[in-house]
Amino acid sequence: MRWPSGFEQLGCIALVFACLLAVDRGARGVTDGPAARWGWALAALSLASAGVMVKAPVITVVVPAALLWGRWVVPRPVGIWRTPWIYLALLAVVAAPLGARELLSGGRLGAGGGSGAAVGDPFAIGGGSKVASNLWLAAIELNPSVTSVVLAVGALALAARWRGRGLVSGALRAAARQRVGSIALPAFCLVFGAVFLAPYLLNTRYFARYYVWLAWAPVCVGVAAVLGELCRAGAAPRAMLVAVAVVLLPHADLKRLFSDTAENRAPQFLANLALALEGRPEPRRMAIVADCGDERATRAAEADLERVFQFAGEKSGVHRVTRWRRAEIVCGDARDADLRVRYCGAAPLVVESP
């Protein structure tokens, strides 16, 4: 929530879940009249349309997810939710603005390959090698969460094992037999986890750590079921339950809040930039470049500036703090710049005019 990309991501995740809630409510509406079912359909379409404006790549998951939810999770969908038309309408609501953007941007949204992706594009579609690389990065990002889950499940399994033989296997079987609507819980976790992760695997520009949040959500449903069954089977002591709760805390994310990272320095960077540019007229083009006077220090500052600029919201973040509207803001390319800002880590920003 402290930087624009994070707000966009969380906001669009909320819209995805709200859209699925509308799909579930409308498809299950046995006691509702036709007007209510059409109301839920319009709500789903409106939420999907809003998601395109918030974070277009994320909201693309809502089409296959809604189709799976309305035709697979809900046992007996009613009314329009039994037909393909509502799902085709969802597809149109999401695809039409993306197609228009593709045309207006000259096809840059679908530029494949790492070198083919335009620098200014927030999302660029790549090939199989990039998908494999992003899949590996997703596994790395999930590693702390998976490790915490394994430790928590292991602790409760030991408690259940201490109480008696067969309790652990019985608890695991009971969790696997649970269902989400008409779908088995393990299938729900795997299918929706894959659907929610798929769009991010195609991004050629970068793989952010928040990309795994949406995909991890359905997996957590299965984890919660396993933990609940192990608690019931093993009657774990309260002290162990407290220890498990501590283990499941997002330690890596909490540590990031207090560490010296580009993400945490981005707000101060914007504040310093606004102070340095105070009173200056809006330029046609402003470049923010790393320049420390020393080649080695400059290379380190370049890598740091790229991350800080990204977490600061890039051009939109600079426009927000300067109240500029039309200025072109670039990072690292000072050609034809009317205004040049020199960055060197913690040193004060230096503003230069040609």
C-alpha cells in the first residue's frame, strides 16, 4: 500500500475476488428472481471492467476463474449462469479495452522476448524460456511461505502422532475429502492456483514478489483445511498452537518493512525530488540519471536508481509529487532532456538545466 504498484495489485486482487463473489451469488441464486440474477451478472461485469483500469494483466484471470467457478464450483448454476453468454460478456469486457490498448500502443503489449519488450511497458508477453524463468522465480518467492507451512504442518503432525497412531493419515484424508462447492479441495487448490499464476508467467520485463499473492490464496484454503484437521486429530496444546501461529507469520515481509531496500527508500526519494524541483516550471522532458563522479559508485547507483524509480511509481509517481501533468520523465537517458536530476544514493539530488 506504500507504493503505486502495490496498491494497484491489492486493489485488483480485491476486484477479482469480488467478481467471483458476484458469480457465486448469481449462479447459486435458487431463491432469487431473474432481476436479482441479472443484477449479480451486471455486478460481475462492472467489477471486471473496473479491474481493467486498475491493473489490466491481473484482471485477465477473472474470465477463466469465473467460468470455472460458475460451471464447476457451483453445483447447479441457475438462469443465465448456465449459458456461455455471461462468460463471453466477461471476456468482451476484459478483452476489448486490452485490444484497443494493443492497437493504440502499436502492438507493444504483446512484444515477445526480453529485448523486444519496450522499456515503458508495464507488461510484455514473452515465450517459453521466460515462462520457465518466471516459474523458477515464483518458486523462490514462495519458498518462505512454503517453509512456514511445512514447519507448521510438521509440528501439528507430531502432536497428532504423539496422541495415537493413524491420526495423521486420517487427518490428511479428511482434509483431502473436503470440497469447495462441487469440486474436491486438492483440485480446487491446484487448478485455481495455476489459473491465478498464469498471466504473471508471461511477463518479460520482471517478476515482482507480489505476483504470487493471488496464486497463493487458493493454496492457503487447502493449507487451512490440513491444519484444522490436524488440530482436531491431535488436540495440540495451546502453547504449540501459539508457536504454529508465530511460524506462519510472514517473517520475510515483516523484515522488509524495517530493512534498507529500494522499496522503503522510494517515498523519501519522491519527497527529496519534490523539494529539489520546488518552484521550477514543468519541463518538456526530465531525465533522472545516476552520477556519482566515480565509475564504480555510479554503476551501483544506476542499479539502485532503477529499483527506486520503479517503486516510486515511475512517471506517475513523479507527476504526483510535482503536480506536473505532461512532462516526460525518464530514468537513465539524458538525451534531449530539458532538466537533469543527478542521483547518487543517499547524497542530495542535484538538479541541472542544459
